[in-house]
Amino acid sequence: MKYTSHITMKGSSFPRRRESRLSNCKLTNTLRMVSLKRREKWIPVFTGMTKPLSFSRPALGRQPQDVRQPQIKTIRLVQTAVVLATILILLIPSNVAAGGRSSARGVAMGEAVTALATGIDAARYNPANLGLSGYRKTGLELVGLGANISNNSFTLSDYNDYTGAFLTDGDKNDILNKVPDEGLSMVADVEASALSLSKGSWVFSVSGVGLADANLSKDVIDLMLNGNSLAETIDLTGSHLDAVAYVSAGLSYGRPIYQAGTRQVAVGATIKYLRGLAVERIVELEGMAATYETGFAGNGHLIAQTATGGSGYALDIGAAARINDDYTVGLRIKNFLSSLSWNNETEEHGYLFSFDTMTVDNMGDDYVVSDDYSKDIPGFSTNLPSVMNVGVANTSGSLLWAVDWEQGFRRAAGASSKPRLSLGLEWWPIALAPLRTGFSTGGNKNTALSFGSGLNLAPFYLDFAVVTGASLSPYSAKGLNFALSTGLHF
């Protein structure tokens, strides 16, 4: 017997008032329920969502001998998990971006360009490079666009294999095994820039910038795939969301502070004015649900803050040393200082639920206590995560190479406390068309290979880059990742 629940969400967060219990998600799921008789207690068993994926049998394994036909009831446990999972995914704003993604040269080289970036790219990756001879450029970047929308678990090949397919128990276990213990992580990283100008040691740049990082507990994914089983506890610990979008106008400058022959040392900085567009962040998320022989028990709450307008600043600092004509090292701390004050439509949204010893006999009596709300709150401030990059590069000849080490100081949108290593190559077999490739691993992003090329028809240039997964096949990519930039060099 099947029960189908249709749930509708308004916008990317909670409605002002609850119109009906569990009415806030735009999602349709089909649930199957069987009742098992254990110690004279009837225990509902949920077998998971069946559309768009089809499951072959109940999650508890073999069909028991004593199975009775249940009445059609509202099944709250899986609904609550699906609601919270959907909220985490849909709260991510669509206009998200991150600094550096619109540099096709940087993306093609795995973003290992801290000691290699010149001109407008130096403003993105290390403003101190603008103080070194040979790194200063005069030019205009007309348009830059880059996108990285990915997850940490599923490739394009997995999507093609399982979407719309009838799943066996082996398939479901394979899907679940692809999700790391820390959960399903989703990262959105997109940048659009236009009319950035470089002149000698100065760069002026304008871009749309934003960041998003969400994580969904593995327990919730297990529940949606396999349903619940006796003595199992579902825990939301580890789930989180952090997202922000803004416009940035920056002024970068690099200055040499030491020179002896070919050796040079320079420092630099980028000061940015930020105009906040939107922010959404989960400030509290706790919840659990357990299955006992006597029924279900659980409780939880989610509290998120949102705003749609604000202003602030950010400061990047850097240092660079040209050891000789062949090698350069660099260090950059992005968002060394930052603050964004949000003062427009600042709101708090919450969803709360609880139930105790719920069984088939009483789940039809509105046994789950749940509520959601939205309320205005005073303005609040956020800051952008600080990230340090250290790099070394070979800068002479037709084959250039670079190595970068990236270290964030906390996990947030656009940063990870785990280090990330990147390597990049650029080869100029002919003056018109460079060939670029890179490899990067670690942090909160996937291990990836990157490739790129371009046209250098002075003064016009066009660069492009694509990123795959850990192999050359595009089907190994765990999302969409590309960059394109074009402009003029003078």
C-alpha cells in the first residue's frame, strides 16, 4: 500500500506562517509502509523514497512471515528527514560566486598561480606580484566567467547510472558507500567579472562574488535510501549551510621594498568595497529520531538567519620574492580583514519538531508536534573566511610550472580547515596558443585535473578552462567546473 505526500516550499526559506503542517518543501515523495509484529507491538517500517529511484524491498531485509495490511497513515519520520534535507539544499542562493574563478588561466593550472599571476590575475591571487618587474601589465579584461558547482560523492557517471533506475540493495549500498562519513558536501563557486583594468602596479576590478557550502548528514541519506530499522538512531549532527553573495569593487597595488641585481622583494594589498546581496546561514541545527520496539521518538530544530542587503569591506595582503630570473615565491592571505554588516530584511527562520513513542496506532492523531516561523531580527555582521596561499613558480622559458599550498583557518563557504595542494603547467609551443594543465587535491573540494588553452592575437586574448575529476574522462567530474576570460593586452 502506498501513501504519497506532496509538500510545497515558498522561496528559499520558511514562509511567514505555517499554512499546513509540513507544507514548506517543493518535493514529492512516495513512501511504502509495512507493519511488523514484534513482541505484540506493531512497528511501522519505512522503506525509503521510490521516485525518481525505485527500491526493491523493505529496508529491514527479508519480508517477515507475519505481515498485516496497514491503514494509510501520515508517515512523519521520513517526511521530517526529507524536509530538513530539502531545506539544506534549497537554501543555497542561485547567484553564488567566489573570487578567482573567472581567471581561465588560473583555473586551467589548478589555481597554482600565487607566484605566477600577473596583471589583473595578480589582483585575484597575490597583489604583491604587482611590485615585481615583469609582472606588471597594462590591459583591460572585458569579461570573465567561471563556475564550480559540485559535490563530494557522485560523478556524472553515477548520475547517469542511477537516475530513474530500479535500485537493488547492492545499488543502494554502493550509493551510500560513495558518501564520506562526514556526509554529502555541496559547494557552489561561481564568479562573473567585467571591465577590470590594470596599469603598471595598479589594478581596479569589479566582480560579482559569492560563496556557498552545505553538508548533509550521512544518516539522513541512509534514511531516504533504506528507510529506518529497529534500534537505529538518525542523527543530523554534521549538517550545515553557509552562503553569501555580494558585489566587490577592489583596488590593488604592489610595491618593491628590496632589490639587488635580479633579486626582488615586494609587498602588496587589495582593498575591496563590498555590497552585500544576500546571506543565508544555519546558526543552529540539531535533531535525532530513533526506532524502538514500542514506537518512534525524536526531536530537533533548525534556525537560520537571512538578509538581502548590506555593505562592508575586505583586505587581502601579500608578499612576493623573485629569487632570480627563473624562480619566484609568493604568499597571500585573502580576507586578512573583512566585515559585512547586514541591515536589510534581516530575518530568522526556524523549524521545530518532536514526537515520543509514536506508533501506527497513534500516528494518525497528529502525534508529531511541529512548527515553523519567520521573524524580523536586528541587523547582524558576518566576515569572510581568511585563506592563506603559499606558492613557488618557475617563470622562465616556454614551459612554466607552479606549486601552491592553500590553508584555510576555518570551514566556511569558500574555505576549508583542511589544506589543499595544487600543481600547474603552462607550455607555449607557439606564441598564439598556450597549453595549460593542473592537478589539485585536498580541502573541501574534489581531487581534480584541469585543462585549458586560448588564443593570443595581440592585443586581443581569449582563454578557457575545463575541470574534470580524478581522471581524464569528463564523466569522472562531480559537478560543473569551467572558466572563460577575454580582454586586451597593451
